[in-house]
Amino acid sequence: MKLNAEEQAMRDGDGKPGADARQMAMDLLVRYGEALDAERLVDTNNVAGTSGSSSIFIRDFYAKEGALTRDQLFSRFDLDSDQAADEIPNARTFTCHLQTRIDPAHGEMMGTPKDTLDFHLESQNHSASLGVQLLNTCTPYANGNVPVMGEHCAWMESSAVVYCNSVLGARTNTEGCESTASAMLTGKIPYWGFHLDENRFGRHQIDVDVEMDSVMDWGMLGYFTGDAVEEEIPVLTGIKNPASLIRHKHFGAAGASSGGVEMYHVVGQTPEAATIEQAFGPNKPAEIFRYGTEERRRTYETINANGHSDDMDYVMLGCPHYTIEQIWEASKLLAGKRIHDNCALWIFTARGVKDVSDKNGYTKIIEDAGGVIMTDTCSAMSAAVPKGTKVAATDSAKQTHYLPAITGVEAWFGSTEDCVNAAVTGKWKGEAP
């Protein structure tokens, strides 16, 4: 890789406070970039990651080697260094924290041991002391971090990456905690993949031949698309009405789960697809898929293949994290009702969104009905479900895909209304569209 003078100085050690940690970060980025055949680094002023060293497992693993301080754990794990820096400097570039494994306000409900919660809170304080913004959400783009078209970012979290690339037209690959930690300290990331113009053109075509009227429709289309194209870039045609943030959020999350979609184009809607010709650039469609009534029915059945019993134990909403609009919708569906005695309802969102929900009275409506609004995490990240849960329901195709594997439960997928009705009645009655 070719480093400019600034980058070389950081790699050599610039003599400023925290120089050894920046050296570790630059060393990681160079090794990473060379493995990817990247020719250089690119500046980034937008990092979204998590602190991998916040895990008690990581703490205990390195304890036998004497790495006990937060800075030492960060350098050993997050910077993948054989050495332990004595001091991690403040973030060089704007950095926000993604979702965590714990909601501190509901630790006991989620079965979190006290020592785990205490270590988590210490880790959060450490991140904040470095200048990391504790958004603690998988939807940074819906909570104040909105990069502009063409901006180079270093983001983790599959559903955030696909939204960043596709809907905002910013540029990021799917990074890890090590590369985002290094980008945080240096303001650099390898210039490869989706940072390059030539890698952002479509490869497969999806002709949509049904009306896309709901969030559920977009979740199913995303699931079908990911399964069809795997890691390639799909170009969707035939969609007439503009989609909202929420619909794009559920489409991208589903496509990143059933496949590995990191970018997509919707002709006439997303910023790099004013026309089908712009979306494909020099490429010709490798395959053309049709998504019609039969494909939609089969997709619904595939997502729900794990569901068998209609006795409902748990309803989870908020994957990706709910927006205030979605919490408002849930509160309207729950107003004056009561969650069934045999069922629990957990709704996951960002802290900032819950603050608005509290002020608007939505939280009270949901809690009066017997539901709970949680922040910072979700059941997939925490692997936590209400005790005794065997059957769950969610309005997220992504979560229906992951929850059975992570927690061993049956999972049903449906609309938000289907899910709320299941929570109230204790029975699953969702139907294929």
C-alpha cells in the first residue's frame, strides 16, 4: 500500500500523545488493506462501530496476560495488537457506537448478571471518554448520523451498511470492530470495495410484479432478493411508489440476512439509479428474477417455516430498531388493550427515540398494556428472551431468520398488527398476503 506523509507519520510514531495506539491502528489498516489488494487508504470522518473489548469473555481471556485496564484491553482486542498500549487517545474522527448486548435499565429482566452489567457500564464510560457518541443503535442513520452522498464511511452492522450505501449513497464496506476502532483513531480506512465507483453498479435484476403496500411487503421482498442474489448488487424495477425510511430499513435488513446484500438499487428512487442504465453502468444483468404473487407466497412460507405452534410466548418488535413512527403505530394498536398473561411484548429502539416516546406518552400506553420498551440492544444481540419462551413472533424478516438459531425458539413473521394481536390474544393468527 502507498501511504501519504500523514499516514506514514502515524505509522512511524508522530510523538504525540497516544502515538503508540495510532501506530497499532495504522499497522492493522495496512495489513488489512494489503490482504484486500487495496492500493491506498481513504479519509473518513464517519465511523460506526462497537467496542469488542466490552465483553467479559475478552476481559477474562486477557487477564491471564496482565491486560486489565480498559486501554490495554482495547489495544489488545480492538486493535488486534500483540502489545498493550498504555493510553488510547481520543477519537480523531466522528465515531458513534452501535447496538450493545445489554439494556442497563432492564438488565435483570434480560437475565444479565450484575458483574456483567457493571463491566458493560465501565466499557460504555470508557467509550464516551474517548469521544465516541453513545447512540447504541443499529440504525444510526435514523438517530442523527446521516452521511451524505459520496461520503466515505467506516460502518459495521449489516442493515446499517446496506442503508448507507443504497439509500443515502454514502460509501462503506461491512467493517468489523478492529477496522472501525483503527479508523476512529486515524480517520483512515482501506480504499476498496464499495468506496470505488466501479464496484457500485448492479449485477442482477429483480422485476417486481406485485404492489408494495406495506413494511411487511418490503421485508418479504428483501428476503427474496437476498436469497436470489446472495452478495451481489440487485437492481429492482417495477416499483411505482416511493418507499419510506422504514420500508428501506426492513428491505435492506432482510436482504443482508437471507443473502449478503450490502448495496441495492431501486430504479427511479435510490440516488445512484435514476435510470436502469445508470444502475447497471457497464454491466449487463447476470440474471433476471421475477417477484410476483407466487414468489411472494413462497417467500412468506420460507420465512415462517420454523413456526409450528400457535401458542404465543413472546412478541419482539424493533429489528432493526423501531423509529418513533413505528412506536406510535404500536401504541395505537395497543391502546386500551392488555397483553395476554402467557405472553410478553418487548419493543427495541434507540435511547433518543425512547426519550421522545416517553414525552409523547407512547411508552405509558405500551407499559399500561403490559409491554416493555428496551434500548441499546435486541434479542439477537443479547440472546435474551423472556424466561420459558418457546414460540415468538416478530414483524422483522431478519429477526425471524436469526432468532431460532440464536435462542432455539420457534418464530413467526407477520405484520405489526399481526404481532400485536398475537401478544394480546396469546395466539398466532397471521396469514400469508
